[in-house]
Amino acid sequence: MQIIENIPKLNSRATDAHKGDFGKVCIVGGSIGMSGAAAIAGRAALRAGAGLVRVATPRSVLPIVASIEPSYTTIPLPEDETGCISADAVGVVLQLTRQNDVIAFGPGVRVAAGVRLVLETLIAQDGLRLLIDADGLNCLAKSIDWLERKKAELILTPHPGEMKRLWARIFREPMPADRTAQAVKLALKANCTVVLKGAETVVTDGDRIYVNTSGNPGMATAGSGDVLTGVITALAGQGLDDFDAAVFGVYIHGLAGDIAAEKVGQVSLITTDIIDSLGEAFTRHHKG
């Protein structure tokens, strides 16, 4: 195993650059009562430099998502009677895979039959770069044969509870206590990049390992993981490979949280403070 300590950096932007040079990404998320998760991920992707951000969300919550941030575009998705993405959304989502460089799936989607069908369809798309987070991971843990279906290039970003559910689905052996061992075994089994969130977040592709040092307990607040989803997705859209995008994303997310804590303290820190501190975080890292 190779232990990684150096944090990637983005190249300086050309003076004649346009938005198409910095990635087209799409966040598929949201449901009634959970519209903020999709919006937070979209805003974070913008602050992390994505050239074009789209947020695909159930039709009834789209006005809320659209009102939170005018700089991303929104796509209405068919929904079921509970306000979750329905199976009828498969065609729209497949079209989005052809229009975007990276897809993120999961913030605020909840666990429902239609959501699972859309996710299982995405996983089976050869060559698709797909980040799965939040309830997307919980849907994955309910899928019997997702490893056999998998053709997409995956980044999985579980917190410890989601990791336990994924482990129980695909491993017969008990989950080791060591977080690095958990992440490495999942990455090797699923042939993907794993971001095991928490204090000292672990990033691995099964060969390389990075253990994060930035961040603070104030970031243990609702929506922080949605920010991370947006950041990693944006960095992948700007040309970094999955592992480097995950390492850079985890580090810059934590650094933004540290900067936010300097301003408002750990107790009062909320998710939007992290997003608002991303600009300074990128600047500090670029100069460092």
C-alpha cells in the first residue's frame, strides 16, 4: 500500500478559458423535506470550480432548490406519491449521463423503490463517472446484485453507519475495527474509490491510502457531507482522476471547515459557512 501525503492542486486557468473547460456536473438528489441536500451539493460544486452545475430533483421540490442558488440550472424529475424520484425518471437521468462529465447521486433522495431503480440503472452504465453518497448508499446496501451490475466508475462516500450497511450486504466476514482496513477492503471488492468519512477521513482506491488531517468537530453538522459530495464531484469534473479528486476534495472541505471555525467558532458552524469558506481554502492551498 502506498501512503499518500501530498495534496493535489488544480492547474492555473488559461486567460481564454470558458465554462466548458471546467467540467459539466450533475447532482441527482432531493425529495420532499430534503430539498436542501441537493441544493447544498450544487452550491458546493459551484464554489469548487465546476464550470456548469445542474441539479436534477423531483418536480415538486424544484422551485425550492432553484430559489436557493441562481447559478446552477435545474432539471425536474418524475416523482412518486411521497415526493421521491420515481422509476419514470430513468430516461431523463440517462440523458443527463450523456450531457455531463460526472454525476453525483444521493443527497436527500431517501430510500424508495424508484430511487433504487434509477441508481441501479446508473451503476450499469459503462464509462460513467458516478459518485454515490447519503441515501444513495443506503439504496445500494439494499441492492442484492449491485456488484454484478457495476460498470460505472464509482466513488463511494459512506459515513460509518452507511459503511456498516454496505459491509453487511457484500461481505460475509465481520467488519474489522480498523477504519483503513474497512475502506481498503471495500475499494478492492468494488474496484472503486472509497471515502470513509469521519475524524481522519480515509480515502483509498485499494492501492493508495490517504488519511486526512484537516477539519474539526464543528463540521459534525447537517449538510456537511453534501458539501463534500459537491466538492469532489466538481474536482472530478475538472479533470482529476477519482482518487485525486477525493483526496483533494476531502482536504479542501476540511480546510474550509477550519477557516469557517476561525470565523464563527465550532459550536456555531453550519454547512453554509463551509461553502462560504471554500474560496479562501482554495487560495491558501494554491499559495502553500
